[in-house]
Amino acid sequence: MKQRDMAEHGRRRWRLVLTASPLQGHMTPMLHLATFLHSKGFSIAIAHSELNRPDPSNHPGFTFIPLPDNLSATPSFANAVQFMQALNDNCRPHFLEHLVQIINEQKDSSDKESIVIIYDNLMYFAGSVASDLGLPSIILRTSSASTFPVFKIIPLLHQDGRFPVQESMLQEIVTELHPLRYKDLPFIGLPIEQTLETINIILPKTPPSAFIWNTLEFLEPSGLTQVRNHYQVPVFPIGPLHKIIPTPCSTSFLEEDMSCISWLDKQAPKSVVYVSLGSIAYMDEKVSTEMAWGIANSNQPFIWVVRPGSVKGFEWIEFLPEGLVTDMKVRGLIVKWAPQKDVLAHCAVGGFWSHCGWNSTLESLSEGVPMLCQPYDLDQKVNSRYLCYVWKMGVEIVVERGEIEGAIRRVLVSKQGEEMRQRAMEIQEKIKVAVSHGGSSQNSLKELIDFILSL
Ligand code: UDX
């Protein structure tokens, strides 16, 4: 039986309600998953907040359920907990009402559908509504599986007096989390109450029917095993989702500056450093100024993404001396938002200086591009440690112009950089195998579909 027919077999049909989070790094994988499941014949509804809403014209086959949220801006890290609580409290009533309406309509109809809720773990209200209505629910996780044991252990480290972390402990390995050091743990510097509350939000207390994880079995075997052992439900590692969908349409909230590609076409192979710190990191003027000087002094061609408003107190790059910007533009591009996946796939790109968000990490691994790692928080420090120490295709960046200059040159033009590129390309090959017919991610997707059909 073809999978399209499977989603409708035996006179039963499945309606999948996917609840997406308004953060770029969460919305993109959710829409990619939706596109994949739609291609297999499932009816798809996307429930989303009004903040950072997806563009329905890019997804003509889906229906959309806008949820009033009363929110005006994506949060900074410091107020993330309040943001998440408001988001969940405000979206819940309309979501519940909408599902009750569908269920009631079905009662009077001969046309029965099974409803399955797939939700981003940050949109936990969807799990609680599903459980209230007796509907099955599956969580999509868009960050690394290796972060799960870290979040799980922090409350225990706190009880043990090892978290918050003492300055003198930062370089030491956390015995239970080898190879992570205390400095790789998230939330260092955040008040402990806020840390515990955030972990409470991230880790579901009631297990869902299953997890879908945007990762690969070979990349994070230990993290995935720990999730399976802890929750005792199926876990489907089906990533990287952007490689599962052959031609994903743009899911960017900001307009992509396509001049990046024609500019890259004119550069020598593996010569360009691409610099981007994702969609939610904020910097201060000093950090950004050091970045600018480090990039300029490296004398390598570059693309530097500076998101409007991401440097505190400035609209864009007004803080940089005009002469420096003019000099920099001889050798590179400063843009507001780039078509990142296409940039990383371009043969001119030789290194990616990143905050190590999980999407950026997967996108770089998928293209065999070595990384310069400047993590901020959350899973990023864990990802950075894996990139540098386990997968050995990244270097840690110290944000000081001389250090930056040295790191860029190390990755782009030294023997060490060449070895890192070699390892990155080996991982890229394994990813190609995993996403092709018979590979681990493809098999996991088949198992996921069978699982949904069994609900
Ligand atoms: C957040 C968290 O920071 C991250 O740690 C977590 O794993 C997912 O959610 P974000 O900080 O935005 O995400 O980083 P990342 O996960 O890397 O996602 C950024 C996305 O924006 C990527 O898919 C990247 O391709 C895209 N992007 C970024 C662009 O398309 N253009 C850009 O110029 C910059």
C-alpha cells in the first residue's frame, strides 16, 4: 500500500494538528515536518500564535489556526519564562475551543477523522489540551538530544550544591555528563528559581505518546538512549528535516538577502567565512565591535549577518566607524538576514562562525562546513562542546579581535582547518546516507507514519 493511501486506509482518515512555536529555530523544522507528512497524504492544520505567523501562501495544502496571543515581540533570554507562560496561557483557550468544535462536528458526521496533536515542547498548552480531550499527542523537539540529560540533571546538581556553578569549577568535567564541563551547562548566571522554572517548562512531566527529534541516530546515540529510557515511549530521530524535504520553501520571518549567492559565486572555493548568530541572540556594542575588527583583520572574504536590532541600543550597524565599514565592504557583505542553508551549501564557504543553535549546527554538518563556535546559552554550549570535542569539526571563539582573527585563519587556511573540514565532510557523508532510501532517518520516518496510523 502506498503511504498516501495509508493516511486514508480502512475508511479512517487522520487530521494532524501541528502546534508551532513563534521562534524561527522552532517554526522552520515544524513546517518542514508538516510538509513531509502532507506529502504522505495526511491532512495538516498548523496552529500558531499571531506573533511571527507563518505565511499561508507558502503552504497552500495546509489549513491554519491562528491563536490570539497578545504578545508583541520575541523575548530576550532574561524574560523567556514570562514570555512562554503568557504565550501558553493566551493560546490555550482558542486552541481548546477549536478542537472541541471539530470533535462536535464529527459527532454528527459519517466522515470520521482521527485527530493527532503534534506540538513543539515550548507550546505545552497543546499537550495539556490533548490530554483533557483524550487525544494522542507527539512532541517535536528541535534542539539537540544531548541537551536532555543536561536539563534533567541540573535540579539534582542544585540539590547537591554543584549548581549554580562556582567560578573555580567551570573548567572541570561534570562526571555524569562527560565530556561536558561545568562551563558548558546552560543558565549559568540566571537566578536559580528562573533556571528551575525554565527546565520545568522544557521537560514534559507527563510523557507524550512519542517524541519526534530533529537529529540523527548516529550523531547523538547517548542522548537519544537517555530520552528513551526516561520516558519509555517511542523516539523518532528523523533529521535533519531540511534535508528530508527536497525543496523546502522559505520559512524565514525576515527577508533573505539573495545578493549573498551572486556574491559567493565570485569567490574562491572554501575561502569565505559566514558569520551568523541565529534569530534570538542579542549582543552588546563591545562584542559586535570586536567581531567587526576580527573579521576585518583576518583579511578573509566574509558574509556577516547582523539582524536589525540585535545589537543592544542600535537599529543596525551605526555603532561601527564608517571607515571600518567601508574597508570591510571591499572584502565582504554585511547583511540583515541571509538565505543561510543556500549560503552554507555554496562551495565558496569555508567556515561558519555560529552561536551553535541546533538548526545552524545541523545545517553546517549537512554541508560539511567546519565551525567557529560562540555559544550563548540553552543547548548552544552543549552543541559547541560536541562540535569541538566529540565531532572535532569546530573551534571555540574567544571574543577579542586578535583571537577572532587567529581563529578565522585557523579554520580557513591552516592544516588544522583542513583536518576539521575533512571530519565535517565525513559527517556530511553519513548524513547523506541517513536521509537516503534505507537510511536511519528515512526508516525512522516510516516508523513514525506507522505509529501515527496505529493511534
Ligand atoms: C533557537 C535556539 O537558540 C537554539 O539553540 C535552539 O536549538 C533552537 O531555537 P536560533 O537561536 O534561532 O534558535 O538558532 P538556530 O537553531 O540555529 O536557528 C536559526 C535558523 O535561522 C536556522 O534555520 C538558520 O538557517 C536561519 N537563519 C539564520 C537564516 O535563514 N538566515 C540568517 O541570516 C540567520
